[in-house]
Amino acid sequence: MDERWQRIIRLMDEAFADYLTGMVALRKRVVVDLNRKLSDTKVLNHPDLEQPLPRERQASAARRPRARGRRPRG
């Protein structure tokens, strides 16, 4: 009986090690792919500092009044 449990634990350890190896490989692929996409789309480039910033809306125009109370169910 003890020998069977050792075999089961060994198989579980091997399966977990394979899982971790696969996760590391997947993470590396995702990081490489993400870095490639970011460099292709130039997302990280800073905006041109010579251009003026867009005008901001006034606070009163940006906010809507909150509804008071609940609507009746029906």
C-alpha cells in the first residue's frame, strides 16, 4: 500500500512540474507577443508636446443631476 501511494505522489509531482513548465512557456509567449504588438502600434510614444491640449468641459456640463428616489415597480 505504501508503495502505491508513493507512485501516486510521484505522478502528481510530475504532472505539477509539467503544468508549471507549460505556464512559464505560455507566459513568455504572451510577453513576447504583447511587446511585439506594442512596438508595432507605437502605443507607448508620447504625444507631441507642441500641440495645445484640448479644452476641458465646464464641471456643470460634465455632470448630470442624480435621480431622486426610486421609480415605482410596475
